[in-house]
Amino acid sequence: MRTRMNVYFPPAMLREIAELADRKRVSRSAIVEAAVASFLSPDGADRREAAFTRRLDRLSRQAMRLERNLGITAETLALFIRFWLTVTPPLDADAQASAQIKGRERFEGFIEALGRRLQAGESFLKEIPEDVGENGQDDTGR
């Protein structure tokens, strides 16, 4: 059994309901009933919430990977700088010019090698096990 209910709609919305009813070949009442049922159904809200939750979980995992990779990159750079400063002796003025030329050549070689790795899709960070860098320690407790 159905009960009659009088509802008022803005003229533009009523036109949209009528057009949709004509396209779907159903009554305007069926369109309104489906819309109200959808609005009252908790399933729609639950599905949206589940989709948002999945998206937020994925974004959280991506942010954690970025944080891990940034930490590894910073530690790698700091370790390299410390090592370089420790083992590189200062040069006298005569040797600096030739060292700068050699340094530019080596840097160009480095940039070429880096470009090749990046074009090939290779990454140093992909070579590091996933558990390294979590909580600032590797699996040996360092």
C-alpha cells in the first residue's frame, strides 16, 4: 500500500525530474522514490566513507614512503659529505686549478651516469630493503 504525499519542487528541478523520467521511461514518482531511497540508504554513505578511507590509507602509505626515502637520502648525503671532508686533503694553490678541471670532468661523468640510471628507471632507493629506515634503524638495530 502506498500513501500519497504532496511535495513542492523548484520548477527547474521538476523539469529535470520530468526529463529523466521520460528518458528512462518511468514515472516521475519512481524517480523521486529512488532518489529518496538513495538518500535514506546508509549504503551510499558507507561506500563513500570506504572509498575515502581507502584513498586516505593509500596517501598515508605514499607519505610514509616519501618520508623514509627523504630520510635515507639525507643520511646518505650527510655520510658522503663527512667521508669526503675526512679523506680529502687540502690542496695548495698550484694544484687547485688542475683539480677543479678534473672535478668538472668527473661531475659531468656523474651527471651522465645519473641520467642513464633515471632513464632506465633505476633507483638507489629501490635497492634498499623496505625495513631499512623505519624508526631510524635497520634490522641490525643501528
